[in-house]
Amino acid sequence: MSILGKIFTWWNGATIGTSLFTMRRGEKVGTDAAGNTYYRAKNKRENTIGSYIGDERRWVIYEGNNDASNVPAEWHGWLHGAFDDVPESNLPPPRIWEADYSPNATGTDTAYLPQGALQRGGKAAPARGAYEAWTPDA
């Protein structure tokens, strides 16, 4: 992306401010299967009596468009402080019946379109079955 794109857009990767903050204070923690990179602050701030102030700051730099549904559940838990270590060390092994993670496809070319959707021509199948119209005389 061009430097102007980095300055004026926030929806396509990291902005200049986020990139500078990441270079200055960020410590890379890991990357998920989608290519998103996760960071945390290098140093926690201490107050005058030696205890830490607040929680550790954690953030993600998205691969591609900034869409929160691109973050898998395990990394979502790490971002929100559910556990301290990276997700690979906290997760049970995957079960046979578990499907692989896929982000929300709404609004993309891979989104599900039912038969009557406008993008598919807008012609729904006629209703059939045990439907009987109500009449006041009956």
C-alpha cells in the first residue's frame, strides 16, 4: 500500500500511527493461519509503589481488510485477556468433528446467496405445500 493509503485509510491494514506504535512499543507474539499478526506492549507501566497499572495492551494487525471476524476464537480470547500465554499453549487438541475456522463472508463474493436473492436474479421458487389461504367465510 502506498504511503498516502496508509495515511488516509484505516480499513486496509495498519495506519501510520499504529505502525509507529507497533515499531516503538510492540512485541510480536504470534501469527494465525490467516496471516494476522498479534502484538503486546513490551513493558508494563509501573506506578510509584512498584505495582502494575492496568492490564497489558494487546492488538492485532490484520492481513488484508480490517475485519474483526478474521480473528479466530483462540486469538480473540488472548486479545481480551482470557489467558496470558499465546493460544497454542492453552488450547486442547482439535476434535475430529470441529470445522476449520472461516471468517464472516457477508458482503463478499463467497457469501451464501439463497435462490431468490437479487444477486442471483431475484426469482424465488413458487411456494408449494399445505398452504391454504384464509377466507372470512370459512
